[in-house]
Amino acid sequence: MKATLYIASSLNGKMTEGQTNSSWVSEHDEIMFARTCQEIGCVLVGRQTFDQYQGVVYPVPETQNVVLTSNQDRPDQKNVTFRNDLSSALQTIEDLGFDRFVVVGGAQVIKQCLDHKIVDQVLLSLHPYIFGNGLSIVGEYEGNVTLEFEAVKHEHKEFLLVQYKVIQYK
Ligand SMILES: NC(=O)c1ccc[n+]([C@@H]2O[C@H](COP(=O)([O-])OP(=O)(O)OC[C@H]3O[C@@H](n4cnc5c(N)ncnc54)[C@H](OP(=O)(O)O)[C@@H]3O)[C@@H](O)[C@H]2O)c1
């Protein structure tokens, strides 16, 4: 199982302004994100991100949305599955027939995917902001990863979408 990390970042590696604000993310980037999810077919997202953008970004249409939450009582919806830990989420993604998924965050979920060394591709959507206070795009991940530039996937006046592949986890 492999994951493509798609993340909108400030110039200094923050995914939020403050603890929760992602309203600076370009609407055009949200279109690129949805298109990437639809190409790959499956997205893994944390419950906080899912709830914050439910009805706006999530559930991503024409995509299987797998949401991590400790809440055991949330009923699955059409194309939305709630799972209580990462390994059962990964099993569900496999059972749905995927060997790759998009991981979008938030910070907690990205950290876990990096800890499991399943991210082998990064799509970094670089936005022209610097946020002194915000969540790191890798959360509290403490490892080191070497990547290689692959391509500029998209240029837009509001962001630059750059693709990298993971070479090595240290
Ligand atoms: N810039 C970007 O591209 C981007 C992308 C995504 C998100 N964001 C931002 O990131 C912020 C949220 O990030 P976050 O790190 O605070 O939250 P998050 O990762 O979106 O969600 C965290 C929640 O996911 C659930 N969870 C995570 N790991 C779990 C596990 N192993 N087992 C069971 N449940 C698990 C828990 O839900 P329960 O509390 O229900 O147990 C936890 O509270 C949002 O404000 C959003 O705006 C930005």
C-alpha cells in the first residue's frame, strides 16, 4: 500500500494559519486536489479536517473517503467510511480494491502515514504566505526523508503544484 501526500503549504511549511485556518488555500488548488483524488480513487482524511470542510471539500465526489476517528458510532455514508485506527483504515482501502490512496491530513494523519513509511509521492501545493503560527505539514513527525523533484504539475498565480518522489526514509 502506497500513499500520495497532497498538501497545501505556506512558504514556511505550515498547513494552517493558527491551529485551524485553511481558508487561504486557493479554490483552484481544491479543484486540483479533487481531481487527484478522483484519479487515484481513494482519500484518507482525519476527522477534524473532514468535519471542518464537510459539504465544501468532503466527501470528495467520485472518490472513496476513508475518515479516521476514535468515535465508534459514526455510521458510514455513501462513499464515506469511518475507521478507528490506521491499520483498519489501510485494510479498508485494500478491501475497496486500492493499492494507493491520497493522504491530505490533517497533521496528525500525515504524521502517522510518514511513521508507517507509506508515503512514496508528495504533491506540494505551495502558496505565497508565511505563517508564524500554524500546524506543520508533517505534524509532529520526527523522522527524516529524502525526496527527488519530479515535475511542476501546475502553475497558477495563487500557488505552484510541485511533485516529488520519496527516495529514502532515514
Ligand atoms: N493545508 C492543507 O492542505 C490541509 C489539509 C488537511 C487539513 N488541514 C488543516 O488541518 C487541520 C486539522 O489537522 P489536525 O491534525 O488537527 O486534525 P486531523 O488530522 O484532520 O484530525 C484529527 C482527528 O482524526 C482522528 N484520528 C487521527 N488519527 C487517528 C487514529 N490513529 N485513530 C483514530 N482516530 C484518529 C481523531 O478524531 P476524533 O477526535 O474523532 O477521535 C483526531 O482528533 C484542519 O484545521 C485543516 O484546516 C490543512
